[in-house]
Amino acid sequence: MYTTKLNLGLLFALVAIVAAQAAVDKCPKDEIACLDIINSSQCIANVIVDGRPPLTKANLAKCVEHEGTASNLPGAEKFCRCTGCHTAPINEAIIKTFNCAQ
């Protein structure tokens, strides 16, 4: 009986976590520019979280403006089209750095 209650509790917790994650995903998957943002996650995290190199528009743009990207849009435009593709703190830093409209 105790195991059944524990299993049900874990199941409900898992469902709640999955539902919460699905609700906060605001990354437009049909936007080609977002592929560049997603594929550059490590570089973006290095700039925003670790400060290597320092957080500037130019340093962030370098993460998504290079040979082999999916989109030829400028970095600022890619970031502002895809403001929901990372964790909340990274998304907020992107929005603030590029003055993206919400």
C-alpha cells in the first residue's frame, strides 16, 4: 500500500514537471534562425554565464554569425526572434542586451 502511494506520488510529480517544462518552452521551432541559437548554446552560455569573453552584443553575435549557420540573418535579429530558446536567466540577458521587443 505504501509503495503504491509512493509510486502515485512520484508519477504525479513527474507529470507536473513535464507539464511545467512544456509550458515554458517558448522557442519557435519553425524559425530557422533559432537552430543557430540552439546550436550555439555552449558559446552563448560562456558569454552570458561565465563572462568569457565579456557580455557584449558583438561577442554574442559571434556565437551565431559564422560559416555553416542555418540562417544568414544578423546575430541581433536571430537572438530577438528566438528569445525563448534558453533558460530564463539567459533569455533575459539576451532580451536586455539586444533590446528585443516582447
